[in-house]
Amino acid sequence: MNDAQRRKASEEWNQWRPGKSGCKSWSPFDNPIPPVRDSMDRPLRPDGFIDTKKWIEEVNEGKWPRR
């Protein structure tokens, strides 16, 4: 490796910033949060009760009865 190559490698090393490598970084927020459901596959609210509004929407979309 000659002096010009070492200088170029040194400059590239010193100017490197995260995310510039071309690789996509992993993030837990990339994927949507899966819906929480009970044993009968009904949607649940965060407080643990059945989300009737979401359930009615699913019925109207034809997703019920589950098969």
C-alpha cells in the first residue's frame, strides 16, 4: 500500500458515519405491532377487554366467522 492509498483509506475511515455503509439497520419499529387477540381470535383492547369496535369492523369486512 503506497502513501496515497493509505491517505485515502484514512480519510474514508475518518469520514465514515453510521448508516452510510449501505446496510439497512434493524429497528423493532420497522414491523407493525401484531394485534392482541384472545383464545377465540377476537381483538382485544390494551386493558384486556374485547375491542368491540374493531370486532364489528372485522365482521362487516367478512372476516367472521373464522374458519
